[in-house]
Amino acid sequence: MKNISLFIILLASLAACTTQKETTTEETWIQLFNGKDLTGWTPKISGYEAGVNFNNTFRVEDGILKVSYSEYDSFRGEFGHLFYKDEFSHYRLRIEYRFAGARAPGAADWAFMNSGVMVHGQRVETMGVDQDFPVSLEAQFLGGTPERQRSTGNLCTPGMHVYLADTLNTVHCISAPTKTFMEGEWVVAEVIAYGDSLLHHVIEGDTVLTYTKPTIGGDYLPENYPVPAGTPVKGGTISLQSESAPIEFRKVELMVLKKE
């Protein structure tokens, strides 16, 4: 009986500790999107200086952060990104998104329900006026149809290389093994980063990609980029992408992780 009682007490203590840990964890989430406006965010659209929100591409309506092309007569390569003001290295980023409507007139077929979030990126003020994509790691979001099956949570690497299972990877985009999510379907996506030592992509609670050692180099590296190729990238900016596909975000939140 004594051993059983001690065992019950131990279980109760563990449960209490777990509850306390979960409560503490939930209190550490930072809401990057406040649900009201674009406070804390700066748009950068190719062909325009940082801060110019061309054709009201990024907007907040009914508590939703939207990438919209309702004011475009045609898409002519105005690839854009909405940058958060702070940089991070060790974090858990959680986003809820859905695709919402047909891509802009004139957009390429590859841009069909195609967007993403860029992490470990360069600062917005360092981007060239005509630069299409920041040097960064992209957690790519794709939507599909019953006839067009496509995974989401993929990795694309503008201006960077990463390691997969200790092997240098120079392929620009790497697919994740996920199901296809349809237009209008909300998806919970996460990026969990520990500097340059380990990064995960998580879709609906499942880890779908893991990679390490992001370094400068590869496709889409701007000419005369001031950081030498091969330099480790241990953190950077976060930006939401606009690639001609309307997309909506109802939550963008981040938890800073301890570096140890």
C-alpha cells in the first residue's frame, strides 16, 4: 500500500508540473499580428521602396490580415513581402492561413495558390528596389484541388543552402510529405528554429521537414550581396509573402525559445 500511495503521489506531482509548464508556455506567445491593423509590419514590393503598400496589397479586414489583388488590373511581377519589425533566432512561429480566391490577372501558372512565410531573412531596408525575394528560408504554402494534389510546408531557399541529414542540399525547393489542403481550408503551420543548429516545419501538428546549417549561397542571391557565400545564418526577419495568390492570415504568433 505504501508503494502504491507513493506512486499515486508521484503521478499527481507530475501532472501538476505538466499543467504548470503548459500554462507558462501559453503565456509566452507574442501576437505579431494584432488583429486590427498592420502595426509593426513593413511592406516591400518589387519595384517599390520599402514601406510602399502598392495597390493596398496587404490589408486588414474583419480581423483578418489579407493579401489581396482586388485593386490590380494585372500582375506584372510585383512580388511582395510584409516584414515584421523584429528579428529572431530561437523561436516557434505559428501561423493560421487559408487561400482565398483566384490568383491575380496575368499571374503565372506556378503561382496558383502559392505563398509562404520567410524566416531567417535579411532586413527589409537592405533589399534592392527591384529585388523579388529576400535572402531567407521560405516555409512554402501551397493549396490544391482534387485534380491538382500539392503538398504544403515545403522549403524554398532564396539565396541560401541548407543541410538535410548532414548532407549539403543545393536544390532550391524541397517538398514536404503532406496532404493537399483546398481553397478556403484553414491550415495551422509552424516553423520551429534553434538558430542555425536545427529547424522544423510543422503542419497541423506533424513535423514534415527538418534541416540544419542554413548558409548564404545559391539561387536568387542578389548581385553584390554584402554577406559572403558560406556564412552561417543563425536568425533574421520574418515576412509574409505575396506572389499573386490571394491568401488570408487569422493568426501570426511567436514564442521565443531559450537558446540552450
